[in-house]
Amino acid sequence: MNDSRPTIETVAARAGVGRGTASRVVNGSSQVSPAARAAVLKAIDELGYVPNRAARNLVTRRTDCVALVISEPGDRLFSEPYFAGIVRGISSAMAQTQLQLWLSMVSSSSERERTGRFLTREHVDGVLMLSQHADDPLPAQVRARGLPLVLCGQPLAASPEVGVMPFVDADNATGGRQAARYLLELGRRRIACVAGPQDMAAGVARLEGFREVVGGDLVEYGDFSEESGAKAMTALLAREPDLDAVFAASDPMAFGAMRVLKAAGRRIPEDVAVVGFDGSPGGRHSDPPLTSVFQPTEEMGREMTRLLLGQLAGESMESQVILDTRLELRGSA
């Protein structure tokens, strides 16, 4: 019986490219021009080509699956724009490949152990990790197994066992400096900081950048969530009732801080100027609109995917990508 299913050769012929180029597109390599990739994907769609993955995987030992591990509760993924932006960037880049994305939310030791057992070459070809904390054993476990790995966020320290881990991050320290300098330029002098968690590199770097400019110890800590920002702002007002500016190391924490300031009768920005960090879309619609340090979350997600695809294709890639931040001025400062 004749098997009339389209082959990779058929796809290449329809797209007007060589077999190797078509194969690289199917396998997710970044070493293909946008025009060639578009032609191959169009041919795949027109022909209804489906790779014989079972047979190919026996030879290549590939699963065609990439894991995205987010070390936070699931409700934060859907409620905080930072996570949504990263995932959108990853999804848009993955859509240009034939790879499948497997999502794991990890917020307890049992979930971490279960996910750790799954992250092997028998189940996934590579791993993307988001929101890792200093005590998280998963990155080192993944690297020790030889799996390609890219982190979102610079690790706090390199493990001597596994070396430097590839990562994509925003320039958090510069962002903290940008916020602090702007508040000083406004003439504010009693400037407080709602800092992020100090077991995460972003939390440490944003506070360090702020302190390089402002100094002082008028600091309370949160976990980047809105409720933690409200709690920290309450503590700051108790310590310094006459504070006249606040830098919050995430937009959700800034929203929580603004809620507490309003409840305390403080006008924003007349009495207290507020600057956040994320540049999230929600900041445009807060009351007043939130001045914030913008970090390019979707680009970060795309860059993470690019680095991982390069590793999967055996290409020589840079291991660290740090993207610029910028201050977006709105009504809160």
C-alpha cells in the first residue's frame, strides 16, 4: 500500500528550500532566515505535514517538549502582568517551532520534588525557569543532568558544580538608580523603598541600585505581590509619617502602597510621589497612573527561547542577556 503522506523532502520542495533548511525549521533551530522559516511553515500547513516523531525520537532521543517551570503559585501567573508578559514572549517564539511547551507551577516542596523527578531527557529536551529563589535546587539538578537550561533572572550565585547558568534579565540595578534619581530630581528627600525579596537577584539588585543613589535604611520588604506592598507601606508610614516619596520594586507592590497611602489621606503625587517597577499595562489605568521603570518582559521571554533553541541545535550562543530598562513617567510621580 502506497504511503502518500508528505515527507520532509516534499515540504522542502514546496517551500523552495533545501532539505536541511526544512529540517532545521522543524527541529526549532534559530539558524534559519525569517523568509525561509515562513516558507517552510506555510508548506507544512498547506501539505498537512506531520513529522514521524516516534521514529525520529528513537534515533535522536528527542521528545520535542520544552518545560517552563515557574516557582510561584498559579494565581500569581494569571494576576501579575510580569508573568503574563514573559509567557507571551516565550509562547510567541515557540510558535515558530514544532516544539510543545509543558508548564509547571511550583510553590511547595512536594511540587518541587515531583517536578524535579519529571525534568529528565526522557520527558523534555530543555527547560526554561522563571522566578527562581536562592534555595531552589531545581536549576542545579537540571544542569547536573545535562539538560539545556535558561533562567529568567540572574542567579544570585554560580554553583561550582554546574558553573554559570545561562539567563536573560532586565538591568535591575540601573532601574533602581533611575527611579531614585528621578525622585531626587523632583525635590523629594524622605524617600522610602518597598524592596523585593532578598533571596532573588532582582530584589537584591533593585534595592542596591536605589541605595547607591539615595542611601538610608527607610526600607521594608515584600515578595513583589500587591498585598506585600500594602503591608510594607503600612510599616513605612508608621516609621516615617512624613515620607514624601516611595520606590516600590514591582508594580503590584506599588499598587498596594498607593492603596494604603490613599487610605491614610495622603495625596499622590502631591504629598507622596510613587514609582513602581515593571511598566505594566495596568499602571496606565491606576489612579493616578503609575510612573514605573519599564522592563521588556515579552522580549525577555523571546530571548530565553532563542537561547534555549540555540542550545538544542548545538549552536554556540551567548550565555547571558541583560536588557535595558527605562523610566515611564505618568501621574503618580
